[in-house]
Amino acid sequence: MNGAAQGYSPTRTLSFASEFVRQWRRRRTQLALGFMVLLPVVLLIAFEIGGEGDDDNGNGAFASIIDVAVVGGLNFALFTVFVSSSFLLVVIFALFHGDTIASEASWGSLRYLLAIPVPRGRLLSIKLAVALTYSLLAVITLTGTALALGTLRYGWNPLQSGVSADVPTGEGVLRLLGVVGYLSVTLLVVAGIAFLLSVLTDAPLGAVGGAVLLFIVSSILDQITALGELRNFLPTHFVRAYLGLLSSPVQFDGIVKGAISAICYATLFWGIAYWRFTRKDVTS
């Protein structure tokens, strides 16, 4: 006998489905996903009323992406993902992961979840899995909406990067998916930081804001060339390596390094979160 009630099974407590539905009913989830649909609409309207513009978008590959944003659905989707990657998607990943444990603690419901009882490791795993699912769903919603709207308005044309030869539509879809997938992997760093902070604090806003702030600080430090090779160890150093997917031929070096870096950082932060949560006194 292990002292457990008859019929009790830890694996049957707090299922993924029940937590997914529970988070779906929250207003912040609905608003976040709703904004992923709204943003492409806003961008489309902006292009429609903005005319040709002044052609002063700066220099380099980023300006080239902007210049060809309306040549087809693929380009419009790529532009939408590009303008969202530096801040909006960072906030979305921080929101879904920073609000996991901290929100339960702030409501005073965390100790009751553990008293059901839900094993602490299972609680973290389910919370993390649902947060990752909603983060990925947000990225898919944003990309899918932009691709659909862009195609309806600008047509189904080859992907243009402005810095290399046009890419046929079939291959263009694969490259767009590659960009989206790589950005999602790099944002696991934000997910890891926010999840760790959610375990360390009872304030959801602090966990979300702290993750965004640390990501921004890392991005700023990455601009300081005086740091030299030390910049390679910053979590944000390879964030824009996805530009290698827009060149001909495709450049994978930065993408591989960036993916490995992001996964290592995320694993480290998640590991610390598990270690801390399984040992802390839960009073909230």
C-alpha cells in the first residue's frame, strides 16, 4: 500500500484537454489569438491607404522584404511574420508561458491544484505543453491569416526576397514554413525565461514583463560590436538567421547554430523551473 486513495492515478489528474479548454476560456487567450487575425487585416488596410510610400525603408535585406511585401500572398505573409518577430511574437510567447504558474498563485488556486492532488512535475508538464501549443497556434494563425488575405488581394505569385532570384510558389511555401518554424524555435528562449519567472514569482505581469525585458536587453547587447565573439553566446544573436532561407542557395549555418542555441537555453531555463518548483513551499 502506498497510502493513495483507491483508484487514484497521478496520470489521470489535470489532463491536457481539460487544461487546454480551461485556458481557451480565458479572455487573454481569446484576445491574443484574435489579435493574430486582426494584425494582417490592419497591415493590408495600411498598404491599401498608404499608396506607394516614399521608398525610404532603409538598407539591407529587411528593406528588401518591405519593398516586395505586396507582390503576392507569400510575400505579404513573410512581411507580416517579419514585422511581428521582433516584439509582438515575443510578447505572445512571454504571455502564454509567464502566466502559467504565476496566475494560479495570484488567484490562490495553486495550492488547491496540488491538493487534488496533482503531482508537481505533471502540473508543470501539462501547463508547459498547453502554453507551447497556444504559442504555436498563435504563430500559425498569424501566418495563415496573412497568407490567405495576401493571396486574395495580391495573388498567388512566386516568393521574392529582393536580394536573390524569385522562388517558385511550391518552394516558396516551404521556405515560408521554414522561416516560421525557425522563429518559433528561437522564441523558445522567451518561453523558457517566462516559464522560469512564472515559477519564481506570484505576479503574472512580472513574469511576462521580465521575459520581454531580458529578451530586449539581449537584443541591445547583440548590437554592441565591441563584445566581439561574446555576442555568439547571447540568446538573441541568431534570431534573424532565418534570412538565410531567403537566399539562393539557402544558407543553413546560422540557422543550425541558432536552433541549437535556443534549444539549449530553453532546456536550461525549463530545467531550473522544474528543479525550483518541486522544492518550493507553495502557500498561494
